[in-house]
Amino acid sequence: MEAAGGAAPAPAPARARPAQPQPQPPPQPQPKSRELFRSQRKESEGSVDCPNLEFEYGDADSHGAELAELYSYTEEPELSNNRRCFEEDFHTQVQDRKWLELDGAQQKAYIMHLLDGLEVVSRDKRLKVARAILYLAQGVFGDCDNEGDVLHWSRHNSFLLYRLGTFTAFLELLNMEIDNSQACSSALRKPAISLADSTELRVLLSVMYLMVENIRVEQEVDPPEWKTCRETFRMELSFPVHTEEPFALLLFTMVTKFCSGHAPHFPMKKVLLLLWKVLLFTLGGFEALQVMKVRKREELGLPPLPEDSIQVMRSMRAASPPTYSIELMEQQQQKRGHRSRRPLVKQDSLDIYNERDPFKNDEAGVDEEENDDVDSGIEGELDLMERDAIIPTMPAQRLPIERVSFPKGLPWAPKVRQKDIEHFLEASRNKFIGFTLGQDTETLIGLPRPIHESVKTLKQHKYVSISDIQIKNEEELEKCPMSLGEEDVQETPCEVLYRAMLYNLPQYMIALLKILLAAAPTSKAKTDSINILADVLPEEMPITVLQSMKLGIDVNRHKEIIVKSISALLLLLLKHFKLNHIYQFEYVSQHLVFANCIPLILKFFNQNIMSYITAKNSISVLDYPHCTVYDLPELTAESLEAGDNNQFCWRNLFSCINLLRILNKLTKWKHSRTMMLVVFKSAPILKRALKVKQAMMQLYVLKLLKIQTKYLGRQWRKSNMKTMSAIYQKVRHRMNDDWAYGNDIDARPWDFQAEECTLRANIEAFNSRRYDKPQDSEFAPVDNCLQSVLGQRLELPEDFRYSYELWLEREVFSQPIRWEELLHYQ
């Protein structure tokens, strides 16, 4: 009521202006601009009033979709080439029979024959054999009648190939291709790189990807030997036996080599997809991570988690999109009233205004002011078009808003940190007693009864994280290295990977972000940016409009898949490293921040996000395995434009949620990084993402808005009360976190630089203590026995005896003995 009362006097100046005719003409061109944006919206298949998106977040998309994304549409002719190579060789070994008709022993014998063919010297012959093996991994589609059969035989053959040692053989060939300097120099000399430059690499990576993905995916009907095979393969990829490094590190090396410009022909999409799936297979997905987290809390003696976050998010419902009616009328009045901040319409529609949100009217204006001029102009027009379409159905819109309100009771149990209790008691003691007791949270003498009750409630909801225990243990190890002895480090796949990545980790993070920047839809083409299209562009560029449209869709799809794989693998790394050890997570996080990951993600979201999520950059009839078993219909411009009938693009929504989760991970409890969000004006960018009616995406957007509300000022909070209400409903509460008021004692700007420096020093101390093990350490045992020391044989150089007397004179006799210095070491 106070805000509504404060807004009432403002319309008076606007009421004095109705006699002015000047502002009337400008609205006339609006229908044309609205039509323009309607057509643009129609082209991008974005809905004006976004419906609820039936999206279920998971480790990956459906099995068939994940296999289909391995191939570009320009690679389609190679499928028949693989089949031809297989059939030519197969019919020389097996007469008048199909692969599906062979028994297990015959299939094994033929695969062993193919593996022998990989040992030949001729590069062309090796490639033909590799293509024949790829055809087997693709599911011998020439003998199948439907897509289900292709996927079944693809899985069957992948397990068979692995048991016979195919993956190891292909790993050796991949190492040879990576070190092939002739191919690298040839690609560097070419003005334009195409599919032909990466043929061998693409075949090898495709076989390895199909084997990893088919073996990784579990199904209820899998026989016991497949389950055993899966665990063996996981161990082989996690703990390398023949090499010193895990397989994932080889793929990271390929990424850095590509970004450095030494190997521009590497097929990056396939490398990144394989890297993501190897990490997903070896480290475990999100549900496996939750199980590991529960188990680790039990081992550390911590209470169980208050809820299963995965299940809570699945049960959440999306919030209603903002009601645009009032905002539309306000904008129209602003055009008539020289952009008056308090137009007449508020007074005229006061009843509706009070029924709705009393602060909603300023939301668009504040956003536009905070955003840059170009983006605010485009988004303003786009919002105007959306609001215009919703006005006629304003009464009908009110019922859904009330119906989808959140159920009684908040979805998350509140949490309180030990630090929060200490801050609360420190403030209470200063107020009532006049002095503090440091970190003592037990002594409550002299404090009034309500403070006792408050402390009791805070302690009931106290949450101790695994990270808190790890930081505490690390402090003790730094303080008492001798008495506590060596740390017992469990050899997990995550620990092995971190140790292998440690010394080149900054380069890996920079390379991944470079590729992400090049693949982002908001990026402008620059001469110095890396070329990520080497494995999608054909040798001969399209000459017809239809071919150009098909290639355009293929290029956009290619970029979307790259964004999906990078966002997924970065999130996996962050989550697993955080569980394994908090300082491993902080090391990766800090290098991502130093490499400008925060502004890069914000730049990604600074677009029409609904258009991106509903983009239809796919041609379903060309997707594997559909294109292998059905005759392709004739493609037309209309069929390419129509796309599929899906409500949204799974991979794009998946990528958006992953990037938001990464941004949350980087900024949580880091005030300096939260200030980066404020400095880069992320609030209007993030608020536009709330238009997507998907509960999980909205949750992570609201989390990012919540952590910066205290820095955005009272006017922003007053103008965005709908957003503030959504934060209250959906985001977890910290009991004494006054995020909505801006009085947080942690929000002191002069501590920001010190915060990052302290964190960096702790990370370096951790890495040095655990991973740098010099032989001559100051803590190495010392032999104090005079007899044994003098009895040791020392290897002296041959010329030492000739200069022995000179050495004695210079180093012993001429040096004064300063006995008093011994007193300093007592």
C-alpha cells in the first residue's frame, strides 16, 4: 500500500498534458513494426505466450537422439560408403549369408579378421577396414527393417567389438593420427578446410563414440555379461593400464591443439561429444553423483540431506509469465507523453493496477535503461508485440495465473551455515552486551529470551556441507603437517583425472571457452576466431538455394551440439570436482572466471532466448538411424522451413540450463563474482530468460537474480516485485539472509580483491601439498648418526682431488666460524 500510495501523486503532471496533440502521430508506424516482429517471431517459431514446456532434465537426451547428433547432414553420403566397404570385404569371407544370420563364433572370427586388417601399412586399406568396423558399430542398417533394429544391433555389435579389443586398436590409430604432422601441415596450408581433411579422424572418433555411448547406456534387458563388460570398460577408461594418462586427457589435448592453431582439421564436434560421454561414463551422471554425495556424508558422519534436489526440481511447476497488459498501455502512453515515467494510464486503470502487482509497471522501463541501447530497442519492440497480442484476452489470463500459484509450503528446507550463526550472535552481543566472544555459539548469558529462541531455530536448520569439512581438514593439515602425517587420498576416477589435468588445466579451460564463444549464436564472425566448421563444410559449396538452406540448418545444428557438449562437460567437471575436494572445484572455477566465462555466458543469454529454445535446426528425415532404413523424400524449401513438430529443441534448453547452473556454481558465495554480474548488467538479461516456462530453468535464473538483489538498489527491487515474489516462492531460504533489503555485512566492496587472493593462496597451498612431492623436502627424515653419515660413499668428480687443498683453503680455513649464530636457532 505504501508503494501504491507513493505512486498516486505521480500522474498529476501527465494529466495536464492531454491537450497536447504533438505526441499522437508517432504511434502510427507501430502496426508495421509489430508486423515485422510478428513475422520474425513466426520464423523463429517462438510462441507469444509461451506454454509450459514438458521438458525432463537428465544426463543426456534419448539414446537415438544422442547417436544422431554425432553425424552432420553433410556426412550422409559416407553412410553408404561404410556399407559398401563392409559388404565388399564381408562377401569375400562369408558366402551368401548376412551378418544377422551368423552365430556368435562366426561374428567374432570375422571381427578378428577385420582387426588384423588394421595392422597393414597402407593407409587407404586401413581406412577401408575402419569403415567396415564403423558400419558394424552403426548397426548393419542394410540388413535391418526399422530404426529399433538398427539401434539394437548397434548396441550388440559395440559390446562384441569391445570384448575383442577393438577400442584399444582404435586408440593406437587415433594416437597415430593426432601425431600425423603431414596432415597438420597440409591443413595449415589450405585456405579452406572441409570434411575431406578429417576423414580418418572422423571414422576413428565415430567408432569410439558409438562404443562408449552404446556401452554406457543401461537397459533392463541387458544380459549379465554386458553388465560385467560395462564395468570393465569404465575401469579401463578411468584407470589406464597401458598409458600414463586417462583417455579423457588425450581428448583434452586434442582440444588445446586445435585451439592453438596447430591442427585446424580436427573434427571438434566429435571430439567434444566423445569427451563429454567419456566423462559422463567414467565419473557418473547427476543421479550417480547424488548417491555418491549421500554416501560421502555418511562416511563423514554428517546428517542426511534434507531433500533430494533432483526430485524437488522435477516436481516444481513453472511460474506464470509476467502480465503484459499494464506494461503495454504504459508504453503507449509513454510515447504520447514524451516517455513520462508516471503516465496517465495508471490513474485511469487504477483498479486493474491494484489487482495486479503495484510495482510491475516500472519493470520494462528499468530493464531498458539498464540494458544497452541496441538490445533494449529490439527487446522493447518485441515486448510491445507480445503485449499487444495478449491485451484482448486480459480477463482470461487471470485464472491461469491464480491456478498455477505455488502450493502451500515452500519446496526447499531452509539452511543455515555456521558462519551465519556466528554473525547473528556477534551482532546480538554487540547490541545487548557490548562485546563479542569470537566463534563461541554456545554461551548465551546476558542475551534476551527471543535471542535464545532465534539461536535454537538457527541451530535446528544448521547445514554442514562436505566442503566445510574438507576446508577444515585442509587448514589442520597446513597447520600440523608433521603430527597429522600423510593424507590418505582415495584413488577415484575423479582424483585420477584431476591429477592428470592439473598442470595444463588453465589451457584446457581457455580452449573450451574459445570454442564455446565461436559456437554461441550471439557471436560475430571475426577473422581471428577459430574455425569450428571444419567437420561440417563439404568440399564443394552449395550451388542451389535448397542446398544452401540445408547447409545453413546443418551449420546451426553443428554449433548447437558443440554448445550442448561443452556446457554439459563443464558442469560435470565442476560438480564432480566439488564433491571430490572443494579446492579442486575452486581451481577450475577460478580459471574459468579468469578466462571470462561469466561475461561469455551472459553474452550467450543476451538474445531472444525463446527463439533459441524453439529453434528448429534439424531435418528429421536425415537423422540417423531414420535415414538408413527409409527412402528419403524429396526435400523442398517448405519442408526445410517447417522443421519438426516439437514444442522446443531439447538440446538448446538443456544447454541453457547447464550454462545457468555453471554461472550459479561460479558465483555462489563469491561476492566479487556477484559484483561481476552487476557490473555486466545481467539483471535485464536474466529477467528475459524468465519468459521460458520451464521450472528448472526459472529456478536457476531466480537464484542468479537473488544473489545480486542486494547490490541492485531499492528502486530495482521496488520495480521488480513480481520477480522478488518468485524468488521467495522457488529459491531456498537462508534464515538470516536479508537478500531483499541489501543490509548484508558480507557485501563490503573493499573485501572483494582480498577474497579472490586468499582463495587463490589456499588453492595453491592445497595443490602444492597434495601433488608437488619433492624428494628433498624440509620434512624429509634426517640421519643424525655421525657414524652412518661419515660411512656413506659419495661420488666425487675426477678433478676434485687435484683441487682439494684449494677447496679446503677457500671453503673451510678462510671462513670465520660465527658461533653466536647458533643462539638464533635455539
